Amino acid sequence: MQRRFPRPWEIRRLVKFRKFIWNGKVRRLSRAMTIEDLRKLAKKRTPKGQFDYVEGGSEAEITLQRNLDYFQKVQFSPHVLRDISAIDLSSQLLGEATDLPFGFAPTGYTRMMHVAGEVAVSSAAAKAKIPYVLSTMGTTSMSELANEVKHGNNWFQLYLWKDREKSLKFLADARSAGVETLVLTVDVPRTSRRLRDVRNGLTIPPTITLKTFLNTLTRFGWLKDFLSTEPLTFASFADYHGTIADLSNSMFDPTNTFEDLKWLRNEWSGNLVIKGVQRSDDVRKAIDAGVNAVWLSNHGGRQLDRSPSPMELLPEMISRFGEEIDFYVDGGITSGADIVTAIALGAKYAFVGRAYLYGLMAGGEAGVDRAIEILRTEMMQTMIFLGASSLQELTPDLIHPRSH
Ligand SMILES: Cc1cc2nc3c(=O)[nH]c(=O)nc-3n(C[C@H](O)[C@H](O)[C@H](O)COP(=O)(O)O)c2cc1C
């Protein structure tokens, strides 16, 4: 073998160094390739109490884990030799055109995770042409959001109050903020026990531990933002006089029944979605009460522990009621492949909670943009290799849930 001196210019032609990005946030986010990467960034930048509030579930967190495990067990059965030169992820949802088959689920206290809060999340959703559901427990009001995000497809999530006048006031506010779709969450008859929050002292009212306090001091960026912006308030209850404990007791009404759902149906002429249903007899009652869609959910494993992943319920619900009503699903979605699975098994739409909150905590609105981009890229990749070029081509035969 003949040897020669290495020629640096030949090496230079072969190796191209990555350009250094001077803006730290842009650099960090551009390197995040998965929602798990965003989660790790979020964990570094957010105080433990707030991070655990997002990540945690109720009791032993069995359901929280089940939601995630379901998707790990899915197997795909791909088509080959199909024209996948153009992939279309768009669809129609309650009369609105959307560019992607997932939206952002309601999450309370969003400004506690990052000061950019609901406005950042809604604005990222508007750019991507997907819906965002503002929570009753939001830290930005409906009117503020409508002013800040002019072209957003903003829905509103309601808890039915004991005090019907208050519920009516929410409906009036929603109407005047241009909200067309109301989501009634029905899986919170009372607050649940989230043990991470109890341990961290992130309870109502807060009883912060010294450890939690000291940890907050190490998240300097978060602390600076928190102390130099408007204090955190529940936007919907700015005029509420009483303790936060009183507030949650009067809000989560354990006396609600399907009669109250019928009452709401009469009062609200826009779209009505029921969120948190897990049984087919309840689906039947909800359809009979006149809802426009059923959102299968276990609240991201934050309410009744040991309930199943909504994905496990989906096939039976579709076979029984699929001709009558649309189903949405959420819980444990951390990848575009998970969304593809949900759509293939018959969901009209999927929703994510923590996935976008990790983006928000990792880098404000740019972080939420990144979360959307990651999910979109993963969906495209999955569909290319499944041989499906549109959402209509995502059919149940593409999925084989594994039994082990
Ligand atoms: C931090 C946090 C706050 C939430 N707050 C609400 C809420 O105010 N109202 C509601 O209906 N659901 C709420 N949820 C549940 C979500 O809407 C959604 O059902 C759940 O997050 C989906 O699971 P995933 O986080 O695994 O995607 C919350 C979830 C999280 C993580």
C-alpha cells in the first residue's frame, strides 16, 4: 500500500463544521430533536416544584405511566410501494380548517411554568393553525387572549360551578371573546391528591418547603422573569374574594350530573365538547345530551389513578359510536408517531398537554414552536414509512398493539 502525506484541504472538503449559534436559547432549542430533549431542557430551567406540578400525576402515578406505556407497545404494519411524495396533515375540526391533527389541551396556571404563559402557547398554536384550549384555571383571561392573539383558534375549558350565575358569566365572557367551542371537563368532581405537589409544598394554599425554596433560587432565569413581571393570578377569578381553598371547593362541584350537562347544552349554542369520559354508558348519555364531540381522557393521569389509557378505550368507542360522534383523545402523547397511532385507531383529533408545556418551560413561545415542529416532523416521518399520504389513509390495520 502506497502512503502519502495527509492533505488538509481534502479533509476540509469532507468535513463541514456546524455553525455556532450565538443566541443561547435558539442554540438550545435547535438541538432539541424530541419532546424528551425539551423535557430535559425544561427540567434544568424550571424550579422543581413547578416542574413536578407539570410532570406529576395523582396517587401512585400508575395511570400516568400507563398512558406512556401504551404507545411504547404499539407496532406498525406499513404499506410499501405507495406514492408518498406529498404528505397532507390537514383536516377540518368543528368547521375550522386545521393544519395538523393535534391541538393543545387546557392546562391551568400556565404562567407559573413560564411567564410568557397562555399568550405564548396560543400564539404558537395560531401560527401552526391548530386549536388551543384555555383553562378555567388559566392565568390569562379570555378577553386578554383574544386581544393578544387575534387569529387564534382559541377554545375555552369550563368547570361547571355550583353557582350557576358564575357559569353563565363564563359563557357570556367566552361569547364576547369570540370563543366558538366550549370544553366541559367532567373528571374533576374534587381536587385529587398529587403527592409530588404535597411533598414539594405546592398545595392550596402553598406550604413551600425550605428545599423547594432553595431549589427555586438556583433557577435564576425563571426567578428573574417571575419577579419582574405581573404577579400570578387566576384571570377568571380576579374579582373573587376568599381563600384559594374556598375557590376550588366552590368550583369543583361534586353534585353535578348529566342534567347539568343538558342545562349547559341549552345555555350554550356553540360547539360543546365533553372532556374526561371513560365509559361507553357515559358516552351514550353525553351524545343524548347533545354534545358535539367526546374527548376521551384521564386528565393526563392526574385524577383517578388506575384508570386505563384512553387509547385502550378508543377502538371499542369507535366501533360503538364512531358513526354518531367524533372522538378526541389525549394522555401520554410524546411523539408524532403517537398522534399517527391515535388517528389511525379512529380519533378525529389528538391533544397534548405536557408536550407543549415542556417546550414552554424550555424556551417560552419559541420552545412551543419547537414542540410543534418536532411533532410535525415525527408525524411526517411515520406517515412516509407507513405509506400513508393523508390522514384518511391512516387506518386501524396499520396498528398492531402488542400484548407484552
Ligand atoms: C400542568 C397541567 C395542568 C392541567 N390543567 C387542566 C385544567 O385546568 N383543565 C383540564 O381540563 N385539564 C387540565 N389538564 C389535563 C390536560 O388537559 C390533558 O388532559 C392532559 O395533560 C393530557 O395528557 P398529557 O399531558 O400526557 O398530554 C392539565 C394537565 C397538566 C399537565
